[in-house]
Amino acid sequence: MIIDRKHFDLNNKCVIEKLYIKTPFRYGAIFQNEACFLFIKDGESILNSSTENLNIYVSESVLLKCGSYFADLIQKSENQICEIFAIHLHKDILKELYKDEVPSFIKSNGKKSFAQKIERQDIIIHFIESLEFYFQNPTLVNDELLKLKIKELILLLLQTNNAENIISLFSHLFTPRQANFKEVIQTHLFSNITIPELAVLSGRSLSAFKRDFESYFKDTPANFIKEQKLLKANELLLTTDFSVSEICYEVGFSDTSHFTKLFRLKYNLTPSDFRKRKVFK
């Protein structure tokens, strides 16, 4: 749940915002004509795009191009509050900012990814600290300052350790890539993404997603995904020392009792008994 939000607008669009979110919380977003830079000041996030599953930790950030995303926000400390900064990179605003120059990020050709994680970088942390100052003194903020802060962020991102990947992502910022249908399914097969959320990530309505899924995999989404998770659990029970609960979460189930019930229905043994029987054979 979002419990507090502060923001600065440019051309009647939100460009910089600060969010306080009570966890656990799943947030879905669709960026049609904008990219977004997210900085996790406090808390953690598991971010899912069409083709990526990214774990974003404290003081890390991620650059997202236009597309659909789901983020699970987690806070492991007692206060259960995540603090996040978001800088929205609107297509028309970027064009206005760079109308008299050709920025380097549009000259590159590379892999068209959806999201690029930026690990902890001191220059990014200092940038966020400068935003904190303006949120504490909002009367100092005007349109020209906001434009400068957006350009500053872009220049700083191009100086990080993974600048090459950032340039590649920027070069395709507003060119949506239609993820391969199978690619979307394989990326999230062992996550806890729901079938309606998979439909969003694949760019389809729920009915179209189910129809295309059954045509491609010759099975319903629910049954196919369940079977693949159980097969993976079977493999992990035989090849790792993970506990049953660890395997349950590793393959994308959120409840160990439900996992155990499904496993027993398929293999006629509980996960623990299955592992013991194989060990003593």
C-alpha cells in the first residue's frame, strides 16, 4: 500500500517522485510512452518484466524502458516501509531536452532488453541525496531545475560500471520489443507470477493468452505450469540439499502445504518421503 507520495511535475506530467510503501506489496505498472528509473533507498524489490526477473536491493536501482512490469516490494526490517525514488523519462520531454543536440545514447545498437539493473553506485546515491534536499525544500524547484536533474541523471547513468548496457537500453528506449511468447513463459515459469499477470507481460488479453498458450503448449496454462514446477521440484529434491520449504519457494509455490499436496498427488509420496526413498535405493 502506498502510504505517502511526493512528486514534482513538468509539462503537467510527473517526472520525479518519492514513495513510501507499506510491505509486502505487489505493484503493477505499464509505461506506454515513458521509461522509468527506480532507486530503492530502503527495502527490496523483485521486479518482473517480460523477459527478466531482477532482485533490487538497498541503494540499487533499475532503468525500465516502456513496457509492462510487476514489482514485489519487501522490507525485512521491523518498520515494513519501503522508500523508493522514481524518475520518469517521458518521450516528449526527452525530445525537448535534446532538441538542439544528438545525445550519445541514441547512436548505439545492441540487445533490446526491457530492464537494466544498476548495482550500488556512489554517484547515483549522491544524486538521490540531492533530490532529498529538494523534497525538503520544494519552493526551490522550478521547470528549469527539473530539466537539469533529468539530464544529470542520464549523464550519471552513462558513467556507471554498466554504461554499455545503459546506452543500449537508452538507444531503444521508446521502441517496444514484443517479447517472444515462449520467452515470457520460460522467464517466469518458476516465479509466483499469476496467469493474468503473465497475460499482461505477454501483451495479450487473458482470453487471447489462454488461447495462444493452449495452441503452443497443447495444455492449459494452469496445468502446464504446475507440472513444470513439480518436475523442477523433483529434480531439486534429488540433486540439492535444499529443504522442502526452500524448494517450494524456489519453484514458485507460495505455500508449502499446497506444494506438498500437489506433489503427493503426482508422485504418491510427500516431498520428504520421495527424497528419502531415492536416497536409500
